[in-house]
Amino acid sequence: MFGRLSHLLLASLAFTSLVSANPSADEEVRAFFARESASVRPLNLGRRSAASSQTRHLRPVYDEASLAKRSKRDSITPPDVGQIANFDGQDPQPIRNGNGDTFFANSNHEIDAQNVDNVAAPPTDAGTVPNLKWSMSLSHTRLLKGGWVREQTITDLPPSKDLAAAEIRLSPNAYRELHWHRVAEWGYILNGTGRISAIDESGRSYISDIKGPSNGSDPDIYYFPPGVPHSIQALDQGLEILLIFTDGNFDASGTTFMLSDWLAHTPLEVVAQNLGVNTSVLANIPQKDPYILESTVAPPPFGHAGDQAVQDPNGNIPSPYVFHLDQQEKKVAPGGGGWVKIQDSVTNFPVSKLLASALVFVEPNGMRELHWHINDEWLYVISGHGRATAFPGGSSARTFDFQPGDTAVFPISYGHYVKNLSPTEPLIFLELFKADKFVDFAATQWLALMPRQVVADLLKIPVSVVETFAKDKQIIVS
């Protein structure tokens, strides 16, 4: 009994020493711990800097340089007309127009710097608008023999119900194995050279080389209708492609079908009978689909796709699956500021019945004009830095910032613009739609063609100002 009481008294003495820098400095306490050996550990309740064990879940101590980066200064030089916040190279802070305050704890400043409008949004942002942006850099990358692939599906970007995307890299001469999809596949060649091959439902074959941008020229795009079996092979440079699929839930079962996977799960005697060969010939069919595989023999070089073509008794596919963007004329914005190239099945790419697309080039400080669409718009930034505000109606809005590799979706009828933030570099991006035709409505054109007094009364501006509005779509404004 006395021994337990002694233990309690000495432990209490150690506890009451928390006002000291080091409780275990007391001689009696030190003797107690020495006598009890490792069975009792001291309570390190003094100052954090004097603690003998590593602390956790405590705000770190910042040096003067760190504190300087967190200094409270406004991010906007008045007047605030919605311009992007400027922190002069310091870490972005949630401060604007005297509202907000600095981060008092840690934040991921690298992500904050890429998404300044998440940190200090313009005063026009309001309401609750879901996230409409996803960066491919946040996607899981699947590493394979001969390349890699990473995706953006509805699980990454829930508002993107119509379209899903993937970036795929094939090493020189590697294949994307023989396969087909329940949905349509559209591809934009990001870099390198390759070769695609396919057949249609009549057994007519198709083979063509594809290339990425080169010496300032625009790349190729391609389109495979739903169900069309195909393969993609990189040539000697290797190949990287942006792939688009006409279902946001692309990873759902029953969407992609691999030939080797199918044969591996069909009785071997059935496969042999179907192909007209002995079962021994098929002993090495892969039991797990490789997705990407390396070539055992290098293909003919770029420009010699015909050397690999098999003589087809049914003929060749009459409508090409490849569209050469470098052969399409630019539609230059009437007032300057950039250009656009539009592709759809109604206008110039007949086979692409489920996907309409546009390649958009915005000059420094230019802007894709205020507009909306009758389908969800899916966006992919190829190069440059941009900014867009999505307006879903109901007095709500949210602004997003974009870098290369970012994707976004503007749901049907959402009003928006896309502005180039750079004073020196162009902004290049893709607009894609699950549609047979590219359709947009331009705000300025609409106002210019309405009765002028109606517009003047609504916006509280002189009729003379309304008369200056452009009657043609500007597409891009400088």
C-alpha cells in the first residue's frame, strides 16, 4: 500500500512540474525514473521546444521568411472588376477587398497558386457550383510494358456525364492491343507518329498513319464508331494520344472488349474450330489481356501504311476515320484575337456522328467570347494558362483556372468564357461535344440583333452603345 502511494506522489510531482522547461530535471523525479527503469516514462508537458519526444498534430513554428509569405495584404488593387487576384509571387492567401485573412495553418501552396480563383475568387462568384475541373496529373497512371495510360472518368469529374477521357503513351513500335468499345472513340494526336487499322461491319478494312503537331502544323484526329474493332501502333518516334469516349462512365463493365481477353475466356476447342486451326497453335494466347504490348518486328516507317495493308475482297472503308487538321482552313476571329477549327459530321468529318470538336487558338490576353451550347462541353487545355467562369443560372457562378493537361466540363446551357491569362503566350484548347454538329450561341451577337431599346433598358446603357455590338459571332475577342 505504501509503495503504491509513493509511486502516486512522485508521479504527481512530475505532473505538477509542467511549468518547468523540463519536468525530469527535478532530482527526486530523476531518481524515481532511474529506479523504475523503463517501466515508467516521463510526461513531457513542458514547452514544445523542450519536449524530448516528437510532437504531432501541432502547428509548426514558422521562421520570419515563412511569416512574411503569410503577411496580410490585399490581393486586388482597386477597383475590383473581377480581375484575377495578384499576390506578387507570394503564397496565395484567401484575402480580397478587405475580406478574409491569411492561412493560419498549412496549405498546399503549389495547388493554391494554380487555382488562385479557388483561394480569392472574384466578387461575382456566388452560390454553390460543383467542381467542374480535373487535372490529368491527378489521375492514377497505369504503367505497362510499352507505355502507360491514365484516365478521367465520371468518378473523377461527376458532372462529365457525356464524355470520358484518357491519355495514352505508346513506346516506339508498341501496340494498343486489338479491341472494340460499346461507345465511340475519338483521338487527338498529342505527339509522335503512329498507325491505326480497323474494319467496319461490312468487313471493309482501313489503315492510315497518324501524326502529332510538327513544325507549327496542327496534328491529326481520328474517330472510330461504336463497335468498330481496331488497333493503334506507335511508329519509331513513339506516340501519345488524347482519347475521348462518348460515355462519362467509361470504366463500367461492358464498355471495352479486348480480343485476347475474349479468347482466353472462351473454350479453346471453340476458338480453334472458329479460326480453323489446331488447338496446339493457340497454346500461348495471353491469359490476361496485356492492354499494351511491344512489337516483335518493327513496322514500315511513317508514310508506308499501305505496305501493311491486307488485300480485302470487300474493299476499303469509303469514309476515312482520320481527319488532318493541318489541311483545314482556320476560321479567324473577325476582330482578331485568334482562330478556331471546327470538325463535325454535318460539316466536314462525316464519320464522326457522335462527336463534334473544335481546336481553339487564343492569342495573348484574348478571350473565347461569352457563349453557351446545347450540349455539355468538355474542355482540354493543350498549352497556355486560362480562366473561365461557369454560370449555371439562379444567381450562381464559379471561376476556374486552367493549366496544360487540365480538363473541364461546362454542362448544357451553362454560360461561360475562356480567357487567356498570359500577355505573351497563346492559349490552345479543345472543345468537344457528344453531338453530330457543333452549335453555340454568342451573347454579343444575341444582344446586337435584339430590339435595341429592349437591350438598353435591361442593361441600363445608351442605345448608342448597343448599336456598337457586333452582329456576327466574334468567336474570340482580342
